[in-house]
Amino acid sequence: MGFKVAQVFDIPLAPDYEKLIKGEGLDVEVVKKLCMSEEEIIDIAHDADAIIGVATFQPFSKKVIQRLTKCRFIQSMGIGYDKLDVAAATEHGVLAANIPDYCLEEVSDHAMALILACTRRIVKLNETVKSGGWKGEPDPDMQKQIWPKMSRLKGQTLGLLGFGRIPQTLIPKAKGFGMRIIVCDPYTPESVFAKLGVEKVDLDKLLRESDILSIHSALTPETQHMLGLEELKKMKPTANLVNTARGPIVDGKALYTALKEGIISGAAVDVTEPEPIAQDDPLLTLDNFIVTAHSAHFSIPAFMELTHRPAREVARVLKGEWPVGWLNPEVKEKYIQKWGKANQSH
């Protein structure tokens, strides 16, 4: 008897997962349906051996996991897994994995681009020229309104909130501009900071010393709205905030107040709360607010990796190996007790 794999998302140009997994020498049937609710996932995947989904927005809750009676593996596409209950997966002997090395270059490039957009006022200069505001050299309006907020990166302090793979990939890029780097992350071993030549600081020091604060934390109950008005008031009035992580880490109303009242100089974000950002959100009225459409992750090479990697990971598990982006290695003993060798069909 072969394996059943449930593909519960629909991405344009995604490959034929059944063909790819069969190419690994496995007898498999892939069923495909876009699922946005717990009931939809349960309906299609209740008897599946493995599931491929997107746990940043699809609900792999405890309710869902306990109804997946045959499931041994949930593979989430991408890095984020906000809606995957890893503890519930462990409780039920299910392997859970993400793609931890996906889009590292793309997001760190995008963060660097947003840093430059803030400090060099790229967007405002472009808008000024296109609207007929460049009236000659020297231009008094530019000198008065834009130039005073432009700065050099060399010698400035880049503060990183969170220290996973993306900010670690950003470090050499920022150092190439001559920036000093400080990091706040209580969960990363001390040896990592020393190895990468950055200074570990607490949140208070990060806020007070950063010229650019770049957010890279995961979204958890602990980090939701961790940057409110009180925290933003600790930042320099010349500081800029960049967010390529998750929108709800920053309180949007507080950010609007901070930008409107000059508490901080500017902000550039790829993520918002909610997404997409509401068209009547007051942040969109501000010249010192830049937003991109949750696009930091994208490039053609990254997309190819994102869409092909899940098939390889499912094949890996069904052939008796452990996944690369394993989120719950503590489940190993329970998994073996429940499933035996992963290549035994049930």
C-alpha cells in the first residue's frame, strides 16, 4: 500500500509533487486542495501520511493535528510557522519542519535596501522629482525638507532584534558599509555573537543606541506588540525602524504616533498588521513611512527552492530519514515508538 500526501495550498507554478516524490522511488498519491480552515484540512488530510502546507496562515492547530490519525510529517513551506502547534505535533508523534535556509539572501538584501531607502531618502527623492519638485541646483525645498534627514551608513549603529539566520546573513552586508552592529536575542548562545563579531545587548540598550533598528524576531505571544510607544520613545529622534519579520511585532498605532510626532525619523517595513495594510491606515499618509507588499522573500531562485524543497523533504521522511528543518527533534523517541521506520506504510 502506498503513501498519501496532502497538499493543502495552491501556489501558481508549483511543481507536480506526486511526480517529484515518485521520482524518489516511492509509491505515493498526492491529493491537492487549497484549505483555509481547520475543517478543510481535516477533511482532505485526515488519512494522509504527510502534509505540505503554509503554516504562516494555515491553521495546523492541536484540534487539527489530533484528527490527523495517520499523519507522521507536516512540512511547512518557508521559514515562518506561526500557526503550527509544534507542541501538539510532538504530543501526537508527528514530525514538524520548516525550510530554515529559504530566502536568507533575499530578505537580508531587502532589509539592506530598506535601510538605504531610509537613510538616503530614496523614495522621497524619487517622488519629488517625478512630481516636478526638482527645480534646479541648489534646490531650496530639497535642502530644507529632505537633505537634513539623509545620512551616511559608515559609523552608524545597526541594531538587530532577533538573531536567526536572516540577520546573521545581513551582518556582512551591513559591515560592508562600515556599520557597528549590536544584537538583542536572549536565546542565541554567546559563542555565536563572538564568532560573528557583534555585541550582545539588552532591549533597552538596543533601542537607545541603534541608528537603524532592524526587526528579525519570530512572532510569538511574547513578541506581539513588543515595540509600543514606550519602547519607541527610547529610540533616537534620528533613528529609523526596519521590519522584514512580522507586522504585529510593532504596534501600528504607536508607530504612527512616533513617526507623526518626530519621535523617530522614519520607518520602512515589508510586513504590516493586518496584511494587506488597510488603505485608510494613517501610516500611508506619512512621507517618512515606506511599505513594500510582503515581498522581501521573493526571487526566482528562492521561489524554485521554496516550491521544490517540500517534495524532497517528504520523500526523505517517508524513506526513513529525518527532515532538514526539524522543528521538534524532541519527538524522535515517540515517533519511533509510534511509526517504527518511517518507510513502513500504515
